[in-house]
Amino acid sequence: MAVSKFSDVDEYGFKREADFDYQSYENIMSSYLSVLTTRSMRWQKFLQSADMLKNRSKLKRFVRKGVPGSLREEVWMKTSGAKDLQQKEPNLYQTLLTYEFDQEISDQIKLDLPRTFPDNIHFEQYQVSLYNVLIAFAHHNRTVGYCQGLNYIAGLLLLVTKNEVSSFWLLKVVVENIVPLYHTKTMDNLITDIDVLSELIRLRAPDVHRHIFDLGLPWPVIATKWFICLYAEVVPTETVLRIWDCLFLEGNKILLRVGLTIVVRLRQDLLATDDISTLIGLFRSLEKSYVLMDCHEFMKSIFKVPGNLRRSQLDALRQRFYTERMANKSKGS
């Protein structure tokens, strides 16, 4: 029996499951490693030549092809606008940590700390940092406070940046600017975007949409975790980070592109399910999917498979579904 040259722990410290497909992974990585080397060299040259934000078209092209791990903190901070915000209030994070903690929020966060990435061999050393980031944000944004799902976002930010301050500012940008009203108690924009995703799938893959409807699986059951965690704990780690590369630059329509692409590219597997438990199992095993494991090809496909998703089209759909939901709520009250 051949022995894999890859460890049973990935480069971010996550343990691979016993049934991990090492052969498929080796097939993918044999070409992806050379892609990473080439991209790293080009990124270094790009960052040295000029302010990357001034060349938007080149920046978008580079980001879509992947940001090297060693540069992610710098690139994410700049492309998301977090760096500019930090420079306006450079002492905000440290000041927030001096506040008297809200005991209820503190207890909620502490309860979730050991539940955050228990399969990561490095994460125990980040639990104090994770607590600090989450409690500081909760005191900074009283409307959101703390919501389950934020622990996964902040936790992965810490694994990438290894920096509390950067993780705080990136979390702030995500929650307040990129996916606003996803993590509030009413989750208004989260619910709306799940409706938008369902409609996009109905339009682009009507057979899959009908099949899932017939089996009785509501889209919120499928997509709530996708969106609230920004695909963390849903798809393979490197794929999550490639998604975030684009998310920090291009905004929340990336989440819709990813969701639509997952459904379209797994169309045959989804249509082959004949009961709701099998369907749920398929969606819960996306981390093992070859389609999603091959992050480079998958990220190419999110800009091809869904076709043109105009901002105006998405805004119109969001307005439609939000208005309908508010009208139904008024009727029911």
C-alpha cells in the first residue's frame, strides 16, 4: 500500500479525517504547488512596484488567482479597508480590552471557545486571543454583541494573521461592511440572501431546485451555516481562504457565487439523492468533495458557472424578498 507524502494534519493545523482521500489530494497538489510558487513570486513583484489599490483591474485578477499565505494579512487588511479604519483609531482595540466585560456575553464566548476548531492542533494556544477579539468586538458593536458563527470567522482570521489587532479589524469590516445584518438577532440580510440564493438556483439550475424542494429540505437549513460562517467549517480550509481573498475585495456577492457554483457543479450528485437524509449528508460532507478540494479550479469556476451576476440584479432581488418578508410579517402580527 502506497504511503502518502502528506501529513494527517494540513498546513493550518487541522487534522484530516481517517477517510481523507490522499490520492486525490496528491493529484491536485502536484500542480497546485507550482501555481502557489508562481503566484507568490508575482505577488512579491506586484507589491513592490506600486500601491496595489491604484491598479484595481490587476489587483482583482491577482486576488482571484489566490493570495499567498504569507501575504494574506497585509492584502486582506488593505483590500477590505480595515487598514484605513485602524489608522483612524489606532488604539481602539487596546482600549476596548480595558472595558468591564459584560458577564453574559463573556460567558457565551467562553462556552464556545473549546468548540471552535477542536480538530486543530494549534488552536488551543489561540483561545485567549480569540476571547479577546470576540469580547472587544462585542463591546464595540453593541447591536451585534456576540453571535455564534463569529467564533469561526475570528478563529480562522487568527490562524491566518496570528495577530489579534488585525483579526479584530478584519472581523469588524466583515460584520459591519461586507455582510451587515447577518449576525444581528433578526439576521435580516442573512435571511434575504438565502432567499436570493434560492432564486438564483431556481433560475440557473431549476431541476436541482425542484429536487431539493420535493425532498423537503428548506434552503435556510442548507445555507445558513454557509453564510453566517462565510463557508468556514463547510468547505476545505484552503478553499475557504481563497473565497475570503475575493470576499475582502469584491464583497458579499462572492458568497452567492460560491453557493450557486457548489449546487451547479454538484448537480448530478444532488439529483442522485432520493431522500432528505442522504441529501443532508451530501451537503454536510462538502469538505471531502473533490470539486471543492481543488480550490484553484473551483475558484476559477465561481466566475464562470454562475454567469454574470450584476450588482443591480442582486440588489433588486434583495429588495423584493425583504419587502415580501416584511409584508408577510405585518399580515401575521
